[in-house]
Amino acid sequence: MSDTANNATSKPGGRLAVRKTYKLFIGGAFPRSESGRSYVVNDSKGAFVANASRASRKDARDAVTAARKAQPGWAGRTAYNRGQILYRIAEMLEGRRAQFIDELRIGGLSKTAAAAETDAAIDRWVWYAGWADKIAAVTGSANPVSGPFFNFSTPEPTGVVAVIAPDSPLLGLVSVVAPVIVSGNTCVAVASEPAPLPAVTLAEVLATSDLPGGVVNLLTGHRAELAPWLASHMDVNAIDLAGAPGDQVAALEEAAAGNLKRVLRPSGTDWAAEPGTARMTAFLETKTVWHPVGV
């Protein structure tokens, strides 16, 4: 009998509890970490809950490759279609509401607080879905020029965005992932290290939704290990350091400068507050086009 089986707690009837080891979410699939490593996830009282895969540098590279492959097709969809897909994800999150509440309670929240955070996260996803076909109208413009020309400024996605998610394991995660993808970017997100289970459940939702594989890739593991590789990766166009370890932020910004990444610094965000459009516009580029006026 293995050590895992020996250490497993018993269920009523003499059965052994089956210890779960959750996988990564890369390219729409659920691979194990190529390193074979995992780490223990405990509840707020220190009791064992599950094992989570501990992603490696190779896993991060694979996630970036998947995100890059998916990005042109995702950006090429109509804004209306992206909004439809995100709204469908919100419907599926609602269907998993009870599971999310249970996972947040494992982290120490009361049933009332867990329900409130879950509802806020679902509402937040719906809110971002609604922006899919509106953000271009708000951030773009038809510019007044002197001459027989039209001059238009329109927003375009930056590309592949790495996200170091905060320790608000559901509402914070939704608040950093949804604004990245709504405008056509793709995402590689490192989940909350102490509380990765809501990210795993979100991955299960995404895998069974209409979202194309690779648009969102979720890694579990040690942020201090993964963040430097994502910050220095030359095929990552931007990085959100919302949940980055404080003592790493300066070094991550320096690494990100290697290919002039856009960097969104950690700012002590209150994830329950109204989000505004800043996290969407942070990862948009503005393209200005001149076009002659026809006769």
C-alpha cells in the first residue's frame, strides 16, 4: 500500500478517502505538470483538502505557446460573439455556485461571506461580458482633421497577457482574467497559491464552455517560481502583477522591460469595489488609421 493510502483518512464504512490531485489547464486540456510535482492544499484549520499541481518553467512555456496560438482567432471574432461566449461562461459559473461556495468556505469564509463573494464574482463576469461590444466605442474615436481624410482611432488587443492572480481566489481571479480576454487578448494566469481550488473549478467551467482552447490557461504552483519566467518570456506582451510577491515586483518589472511589456503594478485593489474600465484599457493598443474621403 502506498504512503498516500496509508496517510488517507477513513470514511464511514471503513473506506479510504480518495485524495485528489488537481491538474493544470493549458490549451483547453488538463495536463499534469511535466515536473511531476504537486503541493498540499489545506483548509483554514490546517487539514488536508487536496493536492494541486506545482507548475514548472516548462509548463509556463507551454501555456504561453497555447495562448499565442489561440490569440489571432480569438481577436478575430466579433466583439458580439466574444460577449456571447463570456455570458455563457457566467451561466455555467452560476450552475457551479454551490461548489464555489464550498471551496471558499474551505478557505475560512463563513457561508454568508462565501455566498456573497461567489455572487459578486458571477456578477463581475457578466459585467465584463457586457463590455465586449462597447469598449471600442468608449475608447475609440473619429478624430477631427483638416483635409480630405477620415481619421479613426480604434483599440486592439495587446496579445498574450500573463496574470499573477491575487489571493482573492474567486472574485479577484475573475477581476483579473475577464478584463484581459474580453477585448481579444489571451491569458496565462497563475492562481492563488494557498487557495487554488476556485481556479481549478473555473478551469473546469471554461473547458466545457464555448471558449476556444488556449484563450485562458490556468497554472497552479508557487508564484515566486513562475512569475519571473512569465515576466521575462519574450512572447508575453503584458503582465498584471496583481498578486505578485511584494519583494519580487521590482525584479519582475525589470525582467518585463526586456521586450517592453506593458506592466500593471499591484495597487492594493479592493476587489469588491466597482472595477471601472482600467483593467481592460491597460491591455489595449490604439491604432490610428487615415483614409481618403471618396468623391
